[in-house]
Amino acid sequence: MTAAPALMSFEEALERFDPALGLEVHVELNTASKMFCGCATEFGAPPNTQVCPTCLGLPGAMPVVNGTAVESAIRIGLALNCSIAPWCRFARKNYFYPDMPKNFQTSQYDEPIAFDGWTEVEVDGEVFRIDIERAHMEEDTGKSLHVGTSGRIHGADYSLVDYNRAGIPLIEIVTRPIRGTGDKAPLVAKAYVAHLRELLLGLGVSDVRMEQGSLRCDVNLSLAPSGAGTLGTRTETKNVNSLRSVERAVRYEIGRQAARLVDGERVVQETRHWHEDTGITTAGREKSDAEDYRYFPEPDLVPVAPDEAWVERLRAELPEPLREHRARLQKEWGFSDLEMRDTVGAGALHLVEETIAAGASPAAARKWWLSDLARRANERGVDLADLGVSPTDVARVQQLVDEGKVNDKLARQVFDGVVAGEGTPDEVVASRGLAVVSDEGALSEAVDRAIEGNPDVAAKIRDGKVAAVGALIGAVMKEMRGQADAGRVRELILEKLT
Amino acid sequence: MSDLVRRTAADLADALAAGETTSVELTEAHLDRIAAVDGDVHAFLHVDREGALEQARASDERRAAGRPAGPLDGVPVAVKDVLATKGLPTTCGSKILEGWVPPYDATLVTRLREAGLPILGKTNMDEFAMGSSTEHSAYGPTHNPWDLDRIPGGSGGGSAAAVAAFEAPLAIGTDTGGSIRQPGAVTGTVGVKPTYGGVSRYGLVALANSLDQAGPVTRTVLDAALLHEVIGGHDPLDSTSVDQPVPPVVEAARQGAAGDMKGVRIGVVKELTGEGYQHGVQARFDESVQLLVDAGAEVVEVSCPSFVHALAAYYLILPSEASSNLAKFDAMRYGLRVYPEGVEDPSAEEVMRATRDAGFGDEVKRRIILGTYALSSGYYDAYYGQAQKVRTLIGRDFASAFESADVLVSPTAPTTAFKLGEKLDDPVAMYLNDIATIPANLAGVPGLSVPSGLADEDALPTGFQVLAPALADDRLYRVGAALEAALLDRWGGPLLDKAPALAEKETVR
């Protein structure tokens, strides 16, 4: 790998250049079967067990379009305010790669199912309109595993290919260049992907698990001199697969490209690799000898011609738009504007919503996700959704707190265990022995000892200075190693002293 | 040679029904015939004696139990090696698929099995169905039973020769630009290309997906109709298959054989006669038209001016689709794998390159290069795009011709069988042999070739082509059977009776 390139500070770069963003998001649909055959799509199945002649590209096998995938594509298009093509075709994108069974990908080219849409995202109270160029259907490739120290194809000892993923339906959503974001470019990019995730979850068309690859993001970025109103040469950073990384990748590319441009170098039009660990991008394929995919209409498939009545029915059945949805939730939950904005900004809206649905109060759900859990996600450099804690877990922990079975401090230890993969909250409570002591006798003895050991504090309380009770509670909790219900301890102390 | 092998499939079906023979007996008779003559003819790439006999025994058991699976239950069939057959090698005549045994059956093969037809084996073909002579098979050419020094047509020369040499009563072919009909013409047999989508393509290793169509290869029109009924019909696994019942082809063949052509308008295609057609071919064609007139048909001349561009359009569309279809042969998952010489630790790409270099023959490489070029950015509109426009025009020519005629007719191929090797070095001369058959594939309409006699100058078979509108395959059978009946009258027996007897080798079992 070459030496790290020069970077310009983000602030300086934004003074001298206007960034333009473009985002290409691949969404794996959650259909029960693949795009062109009846194979199952379950994630994590043993390699090459969900395959058939069609998705393995065996000679003679033919594709048949998955109707549910078309329906999902149309619904996504409608939710993004796109026009739906009354007639469109699949095309073959021809290129050789070992994880492509047919050495062509059945995709859509110049006739996407959905096109010319828009959506809006909010960053720090400012609304940005994102124009959608197209949303088209295609099939996923197989998955190559390069075995060796490098982890990439170069330098691998050998490679394995799992075709379970080959043929899983994908929708590729492509924005038009997003301009005028200024220094908010990284946040707009992140907010757009978070927004898409919420929208897709609301539609129920995908699991949108970025860590499992069911939502994958390619980030295009270019810089133009401030105020020039032009578009510069762009790079395409592939597979930026977390919200956090989207933000970081944009920020990094702005600094890198700016440094090159002020040094009088040109930005090379190329695909770049994103390195999650180091937070940098490195050069991949150069695109100057523009790859020729020799697209032509897929002759094994008939055109897709969704009838108007069907499209209108799907439109009528769409869930409420995200903005209205959020407004309604905010009202229901009694969140302030700021609280709501923080929740959305953290990519936690859906998590909070599900936590509430699982029984927690809105305040508790927000508290856990936006403070303790957000801190953990940040420390680990992962998205909240990928932390390994589910909304059900959070609701259960809160329920344990409400029932007095754990206190806040113990609750945090329960989350330690859940994040560490030790099981459900109840399992962690059991295995770590985290339940608060509800043995009144033991508690009562501890309170007596605390009173004996702190006669001056006890005297103050007897004199009516109830505020001093905190010191005694602290002593009791210390003795009980935190495993006591602080409320009950307070009651006991006051019973004994007043 | 057992007399059984000379009988038609319809006769054999009757004999089975009457209990005069058994499927095992007649399957064995054909296997013996194959063993006796195929050393010279080389119609088969793979013979499945055990499998065929097992299916024959099962057929006999069904019949004994009074539950035959259909009219052809027990009548054996040969299948072109371009169709996937579970457990039977499928090479498409190419080295690159040597040793590949499909884990699944083509839908058409499933239908043959379900109808009880024992599969004798897989027939020879030009590599990936590219050719008009079967000389492009990587496993050596098939020889025409009429003259072993001549080509049996192509790409389905194996299926046609197998039927002509009495090695099989029935065979399956595939026709992308004439690969069923032209071999039929030059071997004195019957071949039918059904309407595009009439027979499932699932499991047919695609040459050009928008042109390919599988169909029957037989010795009589009625046999073709019987086989057509077995293999035709909608298949949910093939999106391009027609979701309609198979036209009443058997009924039409029987009706035609009765000889009444009154009210049928026969359109002679001006562009498919005259210059470029061998004298004897043209003479037999003209006589055949007269026989149909004698039977009551009305003859009109029709013009299809766009047909002159058909060959050019075909040789852009076909290679374009083929270049993409053949990309899957990359040594990664099945078939041949060749490691490049002198390269240590070759990359996947290097293995792909070496395998494709070694595994594909020259004609295949020629068409991959043509197709890759035609689809390239900057050339797409000029080549693939223009060719599609020609295709539309040819469709319109057909539509307007079918306004004044119920069927169109022409010679099937412009010449009789040429000598092996004669056109190998001249691809365009080879391509020209399909000049009369290609328009039907471009428009998706059905076509049939029926023997029309022997050319005076070389005493070799000539073919008469009938074309009908899409989904009106029954018209082919009505007209084809009428002409066949009239010609049989004139000849006093089947044309193949005039073919020289093949030397039979001692059968060693």
C-alpha cells in the first residue's frame, strides 16, 4: 500500500471547494425466494446450499422474474416519489468475475422500473432535497472469500465462492448529484442513508442490516472551486457499509481531494476502497478506460409491464410518509423538537419505536438508546442498530428496572452482558447474578450497620434533615455491591430513623 | 436390420397398442441398428443403452397394466446434445463441456420421459449449434446416410442422420436459423421448427435465446405432429413460452393426409426462389407446388422485400446473444479446466482465458468476437440496434404476406448436401445455406421441411419448406401432410427407400 496521501483540514477544504455528493445504495430485498429462481434467501445458511441450476448459471437454465420483488421495487419507487415505468426490461451487464455465475449480471440499464423521484432529509433543522435519478432491479452476485493474509484477491492463497447470495434481489437507488450542502455534506450523506433505512423498514421490503450487507452504499464525491457552480471529477468509494462510515468517508474524500487539487494534481476518476479500521480510502480500479459492459436486453425474459391499477393500489397502500410518521410519533411520545431531531439524527427512530412497541415508555426508550447505548456504539465504532442489542432487549431491561429487579447501575451491567453476546437480559441477570437483593432481612441488617457506622448522619436525619439520607443510601449500596433497590433502601432508613 | 426400425413412429405406436411388439424389443432393435451403422454415420455422441432399456421395460410394464402414458409410450427417441439430460452427458458438441453431466432435465426432456419415450442417446451437432454441416462438432462430423462423403446439414445433423439412417424413429432438434429444417431437407427427413415459445427452452443450452426453438425431427409429417404434441405447451420455467394450448397438429396432419387442399392459399415467396437455388432443388419445389394446386390449393406469389437483409441481421443478433451466453463457460464451476502453460499460480482470469482458448472451436470464437464487437459501446446502435429494426421489418413482411396467403412456401435449402470439407474455409458460403430458413426465426413464426424428392443432377434429397403465422403451427402439418401424401403416391413409397443401404457391422453386445 502507498504512503498515506496528504489531507487538507475539513474546514479549509470547505472554504475553498464546494462538494457534490452522489449516493448509490444497494438494498437486498427480503423476499422469500431469489430474483429469478425459487431458491431460499435465508442469511447465514451453509455455503452453496441455497442454489439451483438457474442461480448457478448452469447451461440451459433460465430466469423467471420474482413478482414480489417487482412489487417491492415499485413500492420503493413510489415511496421515493418516482415515476413508475409502464413497461421496462431487464438487460445483461456483461463482465467476467468468478462470483458471477453467468458472467453477466441480469440488471436494468436504460429502462429502470422507477425514475425521477425525490426525497428530503433534515440535518440540524435544515431540510435538504435529494433528487432520485432511478431505482432499478438487479440480482446480487455470489460472495468471494479470499483466503490468505491480505483478505483481498491479490495476495490470497486461494479463493472460495458462496453462491447462496447469487440471485438475491437487489434494488439499486441512485441519487442525482447532491449540491449545496457545504460543510454539512458528510452529515447529509449519513442522514440520507439513515432516512432510506427508515423508509425501507417502514415499507417492510428489506431487513436493511448494513452489517449483513443487506444495505450497501457507494459514495460518489467531487469537489469544485467555491462558487464555480461546476462539477469536478468524482471518485466512487465502494462498500461504505455503516452510517458512521458514510459520514467519515465523505469527510475523508473531501480532505484528500482538496489536498490534491491545491497541489495542482488532478482527481482521478476511479473507484476507491473504504477501510473501516483506518478510516481512509485507497485507489481501486481506474475508470478512465471506461468499462464496456455491452448491455443489451435480456432475451430470456419478457418485459415487465406493471398495470396502472396495480401501481395505484400499491400507492394507496403505502405507509404514511416519513415526515408525517415522525410528526405523529413525536406527538404521541411527547418528545421536544430537539429530542426528536437527536433521535432521528442518531439513526434511532426505528429502534425507539420498536422499543416502545415492546412495552417501554417513550422517555425510557429514548434514554437508553441515546445515552448509554449510543455511547457504547460510538466507542465501538458501530451503528446503534449493529450494536447487538435489540429493541426487545431494551424494553425488557426497562421492565426489570420498573419492577425493581435491577437498578440503573445493574441495568448497565445487563447491557454489558447482552453486547458481549451472553444472551438475553434475563439470561445475563441470571448468569451474572445481577438481581437486586430483595431479601428484606439482609437489607435491614445492612441498613442497621450503615446507621451504626454513621452516627452523625443518622442524627441529622433524626433531626429532620432528610436530605442527608443520600449518604446512608450510598453506604448501604456500597455494602450490597450495588445489588439493592435504592428506593427500598431509602424507605427502610427513613422507617428506622423517623 | 430389423424391419421394426424402418417403420414410422405412428406405426410402432399402433403395434405397441395392439401388443404386436414391446418397447424393449423395438428399443433394442434401434440400439442394435445404432451399433451396426453409427460407426460410419456418427449421428450419436453418446448412446445410453442401459437407460433406454430401463425406460423401455417401465413402458412395457405400464402398458401391461393398461396404463400407457400416451400414444408414443414406448417409442424411442434421440435427443440433440444441446438439451440438458439428467445423468447423461451433455456437451453441445464442444470440448469445453466434455464430461459435464447435468444435474437436471430440460423441460422438453422431462416431457419425453413423462410420455414414456425411451431416450436412446444424444446426437451430434455443430459446436453450440453454430453451423450448417455438423462439421464444427468438436467430436468429428456426422455423415449423410445418402452419401457418407457429404454433410447431413447442421447444426442438427446428428438428429436428422439418426432418423434417416433408421437409428431412431424420432429425434429432437433445435432450430435457431434452420438447424432442424435444413438437415431435414438434405437427409430426406421431416423437421419442424414450432412457433417461438411453442416448446419450452428451459434446459436448452442457448445459442441465441430470441431465435432458438426445439422441435421434432422425424421421417413423416404425422410422426412430427405426434412428437410435437408431447413436447409442446406452456412452461412456467420459460418466461418466453407461449401460454396457450398446443395447436391441433395431429388432427391437422391427418386432415392433410386425406389430400384436400381446397380453400388453402399457398404463397410462393418471390425472394426465396430462382437465383442461387440449385436447378434440381428448384425443379422439385415447382413440382411440389403443382401437386398442391392439383389437390385444390390456390397459389399466389408474395413478396417479402426485407428478407434480403435477414442474413445480415441474423449474423448480428445471433453472435451478440451467443457471445453473452457463452461467457458462463469459464472453468469455474463445471466443464473443462485448462491451466495456462508456464504460469505459476495462475489467476482465475488466466485460467478462464486458457480454458476458453482451448475449449472453444474456431467457429465459436469467430461468433464470440463478432458478437462482442456488435454489442460494444459506440457500435451497438449501428449493429445490434439496426439488426433489431430489420427484424421488425421482416415481421411486417410476414404479416402482410399472410394477409394474402395461409402459408408461405419455398425450397428449404438452396442446395442439396455438399461434400464434407467443401465450405469449411468459407464461412459466408456456409451461412448462405440458411438463407431461406432464417426469416422464420427472426419473426418467430413456425416452419416445416418435408422431402420433395431428389435433385436430377446429383440424386440427393431436396426439401420443401412451409411457413405459417405464429401459433398456427397446425397449418404446417395440414399442407406438409398433403404434399407428403401426393409425393408418396408418385414415388410409390417413402423417399428414404431410394437411399443406398448402409453397411451393417456385426453387432457385438
